[in-house]
Amino acid sequence: MTINQDMIRKLETLEARYNEIVDTLSESGVSGDPEKLKKLGKALNELDEPARLFRKHNELNIELTRNTALFDSETDRDMKALYKDETDRIKTDIIEMETAIVKFFNPSDEEEDKQFIIEIRAGTGGSEAGLFAGDLFRMYLKYAEIKGWKFESINESPTPLGGFKEVMFSMRGTGALARLRYESGVHRVQRIPVTESSGRIHTSAATVAVLIEPDEIEVVINPSDLKVDTFRSTGAGGQSVNKIESAIRITHIPTGVVVECQDERSQHQNRAKAMRILRARIVQQLEDEQNEKIASERRSQVGSGDRSERIRTYNFPQNRVTDHRANITVYQLDTIMEGMMDALLEPLVRHMREAAISNES
């Protein structure tokens, strides 16, 4: 990817905000407000890199224009050679600077390599919602296969028509979390269901949650805080598929978090998976509580961003997918559902990263 004017304009906006904060910090009275100082200091730190990139890019281009003019007007052969060498050096510096700018807007996939859990649940829309949940599951699975990421099923609750009430799986790989961490939210689908005889377009939804798996040392769970129930695993339609109580339900009493797992035949395996989910959900709940105060202050300007909001619409008749947070529309829904998601996710990740920097400021 090469640098474009949109990137330069965004850097200019961030640099202007950086200068505003510097001016604010120099005002009298700010030093007596520790909370404001902390907030401004954090914003200044976040904006330091884009401000530096913008200033340096400007300086190099001004320098290039000046040296090019001197080269064109110079008649002495030796001086002309010197100006040419200097111009070539500046051009090399500009290429390096533009590479740094592109990297800023497209962070390396190697920055995040943590394992995480994706949880998909059928929402409003009856059986069609379950089918759509299954379609999302297969979309992510195909994307993981294309990228070469590791994938592990954790728990599945299928529906009679081949969809899912709920499906959970873990994923890990270079760039996986960076690409998929913004999938949390309500995904809406508009299409003619297979069960619809009159050809009418229906709207249904599924929810997606992305939970980063913490290390065991990050979340210490006291066994006495757990209520563990066992029951028989059931398949689609409710029929018994296991004569022993291998399924596990774990309740974390202090937080009220409840996790079920019945995907494995062994009670031990189901318990191990349930504990992984439990740790991830507890961490997510704690983070949500910590962020709630900040989020409530931003809702009127940028929306809450919580999982109750519609984040994306998949319109099958128009072969269109729209992400409402970034106002991105791609008319490649058929290929995206086959796992080729980069056309949607790459601009989304850039938008979310830029929005996060702006919000910090």
C-alpha cells in the first residue's frame, strides 16, 4: 500500500490537535488539576508519533522543492552534481518517511499474536437467525484457513436446519486478533430465507463477541467461588447423544458469569474448555466495567460501541456488506462470505485505529 493524500490530511488533523494540547498545557491553572494533566499527557503521548511524521514529511518535501529549483537553475557542473546528490538523498528519506506513515496507518500483523475466543449467537429472526449465525461461523473459519491461523472448536449448539443457536471457537495466528478484534457487535442480514415461499426479504441478526484469552496467572479464580453442574449433552432437536453427564455448567458466583460446554465427550475436556471461556468472560466483564465511565461520556459523540448496537449489514440481494461504524460499503458479499474478508477488514482496522487515537485526544 502506498501513501495517499487522505493519510496526509489525517496526520495534519492529528498534528493540529497535538499543538492544541501543547498550548493548553501552557495555560495557567492546568497544573493545579492532576486529573486533567494526566488526561492531556496521555493524549499528547498518543499524538506524538503522527505529529512527528507529519512535520518531518512536510520538511522533506519543502527541502526537495528547494533543491530541485537550485539544481534546475545551476549552470556550474560541479555544483549541479552536488545538488543532484542532495536531491537523491532527500528522495530516499521521503521514501523511508512514507513507509513509516503507511506502517502507522497499517500496523504490523506481528503486533498482536494472542489467542482469543469468538462467540456467535443467533439473535432476532427465528430459524433464519440461526442459519445466519452458521454462515458467519463458516465465514470466519474460511478466513482463518486462508490466513493459515490455528482454529479450535470450543462449543456448538446446532439447530435442526443446520445453523447454530450458539457457536464458540478459539483462534490464534499472526495478525488474527488485529484483524478480528472489531467484530464484536450485532451483525444484521437481509435476504430471502430458504424457508420463505413467497420470495420476501427478511431481516434477522446474530451477535458476535471477541474475547481475548488471558493467561491463567492473569485471572486467579478461587475454586470455592465456583458452582459446577453436570448434565447430559444434547444434540440438535434436543435428543440425547450422551448417556453420561459429560456436559458442564460453571457459575462464577462473585460475578454471576455462567458458562456451559458440551462439545466434548469427556467431562474433563468440557470442564477445561469451560474454564477458558470463564476466564475470558470475567476479564471482558472487568474491562467493560472499567470502560463504562469513559464510554458514557463519548456516547453522544461517537456512540457506545457496545454489543447491543448494529455494527454491520449483510444485504444478499444487493451483494453488499456495510460496516456502519466506518461507513464502509463493499459490493463483494459473495466473496467475503467465502472467507476473503480483507477488502472489508483492512479499511475497517485503519478507521478504528484512527478513531481510537482521536478519542484518546
